[in-house]
Amino acid sequence: MIDRLVTGALARRWLMLAVFVLVGVFGYLSWRELSVEAYPDIADTTAQVITQYPGHAAEEVEEQVTVPIERELHGTPGLTVMRSRSTFGLSLITLVFQDGVEDYFARQRVRERLAAVSLPPGAEPDLDPLTSPIGEIFRYTLQSRVRDQRELRELQRWIVVPALKTVPGVADVTNFGGETTQFQLLLDPNRLAQYHVSLRQVVEAVERNNTNAGGSIMVRGDQGFVIRGLGLIRNLDDLGGIVVTQERGVPVYVRALGTLQLGALARNGVLGVDDNPDGVSGIVLLLRGQNPSRVLEALHDRVRALNHGGLPPDVRVVPYLDRTDLVKTTLRTVSHTMLEGIGLVCLVLLLFLGSLRAALIVAVAIPLSILIAFILMRFTDIPANLLSLGAIDFGVIVDGAIVLMEVVLRKREQNPDAPLTEADARGAALSVARPMFFATAIIITAYLPLFAFQRVEKKLFSPMAYTVGYALFGAVLVALLLVPGMALAAFGKPGRLFHNPVLAAAERGYRRALDAVLRRPSRALVPGLVGAVIAVALSVTVGKEFLPELDEGSIWLQVQLPPGLSLAAGAVMANEIRGAIREFPQVTHVVTQLGRNDDGTDPWTPSHIECSVGLRPYATWPAGLDKHGLVDRMNARLGRIPGLVYGFSQPMIDGVNDKISGAHSELVVKVFGDDLDDLRRVGAEIVAALGRVRGSADVAVDQEPPLPQLRIQVDREAAARFGLNMADIADLIEIGIGGRAVAEVFRGERRYDVAVRFGEAARQNPEAIGNLTLSAPSGARIPLSQVARIELRAGESTITREGGRRHLTVKLNLRGRDLSSFLAEARARIAREVRFEPARVSLVWGGQFENQQRAQRRLAVILPGVLVLIFLLLYGAFGTLRHAAMILVMVPLALLGGMTALHLRGMTLNVSSAVGFIALFGVSVQDAVLMLSTLRRTQGEIPDLARAVAAGAQERLRPVLMTASVATLGMLPASLARGIGSDVQRPLATVVVGGLIVAPFVTLVVLPALFLAVERRVARSPS
């Protein structure tokens, strides 16, 4: 079939040229339609159940909300992990599902089970927006020189957020910062006592006096009139004019019982932006599965519309974290390394082939192969990203074209004075078409392990495997169908070709070295065996981790303040943190998020800050300073602010780590048990132990320590003596002290809560709260202190659970050390220094460690199967077991150069470098297949075995050197690249470059010596 394809394409070469031109145009159009991302979405299928239970402490939230929901959700189809976080007024339950579970299916199953949960009044569970941990694609602030944060918050709530939500592909827009306007009734307890009015009466009066009524239609003559009863509260005067009761025939109005004001909802968080201590920001979330490039393009248009007429002239939407910037920067990095690689490949082709026409024909394989890959990616819905594009080695792409061109040129060189006929070109092409096809098939097969990965590593590398496979498929099509015809058209006329004198000298030197090796094959086989042993030893001693750092070009800080701080005190410290970070000239902006967002769906307290730090382009930084150096300097500067515990991360990976391990760090140690005091003791000992392990950074307990609480312990017997119910006392606490929205006010499209609570003076200290009175059935006013014990105690800030058990999380990051050696030392140190009873407390490691172990287990299963499949392909190509085995024996030697390069550059063996070894293995096998095919052919042509091997090896010298050179130089720019987007490319390219420096020795020296030794032994065998 391959022979017929090559023959037909050669006969119709101009038609093939037209077809590939059309394919190129279609490929370009497909590229325009592709989803382009900086990094692939590596998050699992997840759902988060959010239940607000306002005013209740973490203990009540866990007991009354979290545990009942957890029990109902156990057994949800496809569920693998369930973890929860209960904090003040909020329950967050995160559900992680198996690979392959569809988002909408998972969420529907969760909703079905939530419908069966019985929760206390006021607790309504809901699901988070359908997005992913890397779905925060656009963050912005509202800025104005004349408006305060309350006014900006109004514009945000009623103009900006609704406008941005209409953009297709936006899942949600959340607000952070600013005060939410609220109609407030601040009751005076003394006036309630004066008019003999209870808190419940006030609430019921407001609820009953805020309604409209519909009276159907009144027919009058030929017309019908809609009957409307208008009684909704529209302003503070309407609210104040509500009658609560009568005192001796005189109505008692709401305005007589306290103060009416247009106030603000009690704040959960404060946003600081550079010099502005109190700002307003928004976070745009991408609907999962949508094309971020398209969504961002529409989002930018909507922001421009808001800034040019949609908002008042003095107000602007100013982005400070835009995914478009990261996409452009990473694509710029990839494009730069790609163009450099293509340029180097073309230069090498020109030097080796000695003809500009030949070099251009071979180089055409690069864009055409990539365009064919774009077509297939478009039809199979594979997004383009840094990994998928950056992993393409253009040297490997042109290998097939080089082989086809080289045999045609060799035919041309044999008789330069005669025309090159179609039969000559066909014979030359067919001599290498079959082995070249099998060699490319083997390279594609070598990428099969990437499809066996799971979860994070699967989502990260399977798009790359598809892209490389598609590009190699395109390269085979170009090499077989286009290159022979174009070579015939370019070199059909008689003519002599340029001979590179350097290459001629290399051929003479190789001939002498080959003669020496073939006289005594052990001269090559022994060094080959030693090299294989060294390669295995280096693979054992190299550092190992899951992934290299994916640089996002910014910094994300998690800052823990002293526990129990008020929002105002936390805002002061946030100002100090922003000022300290802005001292560094490499910083463009600093945004601090203190506490929770306005929706109350973040689990943080006023003692926690999330901080976004923007960075200038690395090219503008002083020589010698990189991002890690800047982090070290910031670490030292922030260390001068007392009371801080902080961790450095990046925006996207921070969210991914939170979903993977439940903490905002690369590694976690989860301490399971029931006694929280015991867990805190064990956690503190683990923090101390890990802090002494080299490479650990940002080591801390993730959960905040206990916070002060004001406990109101009801004396049931005392309450019974006065005839008071628990509901009466609960109303006093929840409504009078905590405040509750009891009605709504509509103003056009805007809607505001009406809240009722006591004034500040009546609830500012324990004594004032104890003096608040309850209305007994007898009409007596009973102070709260007579029916309850009021005391200051410590209580839990946050209670975390996983798999139905409580746990404490110790979080840490790694700096300057590989994961495997760190884990070995850390586990040994914890075993020596941390005391606990295994029956009551258990330790579990999580984070990237889990991903690394899972990837290693999968590779241990799939790699032997892939090797067997490659062996079968080799057997199909050669028809003999010994020749198939001969090529596989070369595999350990292919590792030598890559492992040496990793050691010399201080890099680790991770999933990225492992992919490089897969590519290196494929290229090495390809060269070996072509060499062995040539040796078998010359063996049949020349009776003397040694002369046949020498002739075949010398024939393969130029193509082997050419393919190794273009593959090496094609990846060289990526191996040396720095900046955003180069982190994942660099280990992969380093392995390929280092390995291909050694690979020609294996192919040109060791393999001919092995072939000669084996074939001599076979010839001497009686069978």
C-alpha cells in the first residue's frame, strides 16, 4: 500500500502540490478557530456545595449543616474525594469526581441528593458556578477620583456585574470589597420597653406591611382594567410609617422605636489596591469547557463599552489580572523558540544537503505538518497550549522528509550528467519509504503512555500527545506524497551538487573509525555496555518530582494574620503588607483581599489575606535577578512584619492545589483524628520537624487556631420560670444582636434588604448584651443575663473534614530541592520527632506527591505493554526476532545523554522530562530502524559481511548526522529559553538535546558493530 501511495503521488506530483496548498489554507483557518490557552485546564471534575448559615459558629455549622449534607452525599456516583470546611456562618463541601464523569451529570446527582437533606431554617445549600480552579480569567477594580467605595459598589452591583454576566462563556462575576447598601432599622431596647413592644412584633409588622396585591381585572364597558394594590416599602419614610402597635389609642410607629438609616451590610472583607485602602473589585469566572480566547475577546469589548458610556465619565473598569496577558506572553515565548528552531533546522539542512532548493523542500514539511495537526486538533476538539505546541521537535518533523530527499539526492549524485527520471526517483523513494513509515509509527507509539495518565497529568499531557501525533502523521504524508515529486521537479535536469568539505572530512574520519570497530566489534560494544550501566545509575540518582514550576508571571500570596483580629485591624496590616511589597521596583500592582467576598462563600476570616502581586516583564529586571530571587527578597522583607505566616504561590496553581489537596500549597500532611486539641499538638510538632528539613518553605498549619467567642449559655430552668421559650432568646440573639434581613425594598431594577437589629451601643460588650430584655408572657421585661450565662471562651475558627473524619492540615512548599529526596527525609524526621497514638491519630501525605505516585504506577503498567507493541512493530518491519531485539537493546543507551544533561543542569526527572525521554526514545529507534534496513539491504547486495556493513553504515552517515543535528538544534532554543512559558519546555528539550548528542554514536558505531557480531554468529550456527 505504501509503495502504491508513493508511486501514485509521484506520478501526480503537481496535483499533490495543489492539494497540500489547499490543506495549508484549511490548516490556517483551523488555527483561527482553535481554543488557545496558556496552560491546559488540569482540574478534576468537581462541585462545591455552599451553605450559608449566618451568625452561627463553626461548631454549629459542622454539626447542623456539614455532617448531614456529607452523610447524604456519600455514595454519589463517581465520587472519589469529599472534603469540607466549616467556619463562621459557612459550610463548604468540595466533591471531586472520577476522570470521565461529565460535569452536568455530576452536578445533577448532587442536586438530587441535596433535595433529601433536612437542615435548620435559614440554611439553604447551593452549588458553586460551573467553572474550574483556573477559571478566574479576568480580575479588575473600579476606580474613580470622586466617588467613595459605597457608590462604586452600587455601580458594580447594578451595572458592571450584570453587563459582564451577559458575555457568552462567563459562568459568574463575583464582587470583592465595598459596602452593600441596606435599609436599616436600629432599635433602641429602652424604647421597646417604653412602648411594651417585643422584637418579634417589630419584625412581623415590617413583614406584613411590605406587599403589593393583585386584584385581577375589572371590566368596565369594553375595557378591562388591571387592579393593583400598592403597598411596598419604597423609602425610609415608608419604613418609618409602619404601625407596630397602639398605646392608649395612639399608634406606635417604627420610627419611634429606633433609628432609620441607609446603612451597609456588615462587611466580611476589605479590598486594598496599591495606595487605596478600600476599593472595589470583580472576578470573572470562565464557564468550564469554553474557549477562553473567545470569551476574553468578548469580555474586552464589553469592558470598553462600559468605559465609554456604560458608566459615569469618572468611573473606569481597570483590569489587574488578565488571562490574555499570560496567553500572549506564553505564545510569544513558544513562537520565539519555534522560529529559532525552524531557522536553525533550515540552516543545517542547507549545510548538509548543499542545495537551497533541497533545504526549502524539506523545510516545507514543518509548516505543512503543523497545519495538518491544526486541522485534526480542530476536528477532535484539542486545544492549543504551551505544552502541545512547545513539545513539537521540528527536527523530528523533518526527519522523514530528510530521508526521502537524501536518497533522491544520492541518486542524483550517482550520475550528475544524466537526467533524473521518474523511475529513478521512484526506486530511490521506495527503498526507504517502508522503514521510514514504520519508524514514524514507532515514534507515535512511544507517546501512547501519555494517554494512560490520569487526572492532572492526563489533562496536562494528553493534548500534547495528540498534537505531536497529528504533526508526525502530517509529516509522514508530506514526506511520502509531496517530497519525492518536488525533489524530482527540482533535480530532474542534469547538474552537479555542492559537496560540503566539512562533511567530506567527517565521512573520511568515520570510514577509518568504522574500519577499526568492524575489525574488533568489542571496541564499540564494551563502551556501549558501560554507557548503558552509567545511564541506569544516573536514572537512579537523579532527583524526582511531579512537574516543573509553571510560571504564570505573577505572585499569589496567602497571608495568615494573628488570630481573632477585627476587620479594621486586619485592614491596617493589609496596608502595611502592600506598602512593603511595593518597595520592589519589579512590582506593578499589589491587591489585597482581606477576609471573605461579599457573597460570604470564601472560608476566610478577617485574619486571612489573599494578595495578588503583578510583575514587570523579566527582560526589564536587573541582570542576575529572577523570580525565585525576588520571592526570597520579599520573604525577607515580609519577615520584618511581626505576626505574619505567609506562603508564596501563583494564581492558577494556587486554585488547583486547593482542589487537589484541600490546601493552598504544593504538599500537605493531613493529620486525622477526633480530638482537635490533640491534632493541633501533633500539627505543631510536624511544623517544627518539617521546618528543619532542607528545601521546605512556607510551613504552617492551614487551619486558623481557636478564636475568642462570646457564649450565651441558656439556663433552661430560669427561662422556664419566666415562661420564656428558646425561640424568644434565639430571636434576641439572631435578630437583635446579629441582625437579620426581614424585607426588601425595590427601586426600579435595584433591590435592597431591610435589616432589623439593635443599635451599636446595645451590643458592643458583654454587659450591654446581658442587659437586653425579653418580653415574658406576663408582660415583664426580663434581662438576658437572668436566663443565660454570658462568658468569653475560645472556640474553633475552622473545622475541616475529609472522608467523613476531622483533620488538620500542615501545608508546605518546596524550594531548591526535588520532591523524592525531600519526602524521604521528611518522613524519617516526622517518624523520629513527632509523638502520637496511631489508634487515635493518622498521617496522610497529599498534594503533588499523590500525582507523582499515581503517574509512576501507571507508567509501570503501561511501559512494558508499549515496549511489547513496539517490538511487534519492529518484528513486522524486519520479520526476524533478532533484528527487532537488536534495536530494543539500544534503548538504555538512548537514556545516557538525556540523564547526563539533567544532572549537568541540575534538573529533576519529572513528567515533562519523562515526555522528553519518550521523544528521544522514538527518534533513536527511528534512526536505528533506518540503519538496520540499510544494513540488511547491503548485506544482500555484497557477499562479504564486513564490507556490506561498512557500505551500509557509510551510506547512512549523512542522513543520521543530519537528522540528529536538526532534531538537536530544533530543540536547542527551547532548552535554553527563559521567561514565562519556558518552564515546561526546558526539561523536555534538555533531555532531547542531551540524548541526541549521544544517539549518533549509538546508531553509527554501536549498532553496526552489534549487527556484525550477531550476523557472524548466526552465519556460524549450524541451524
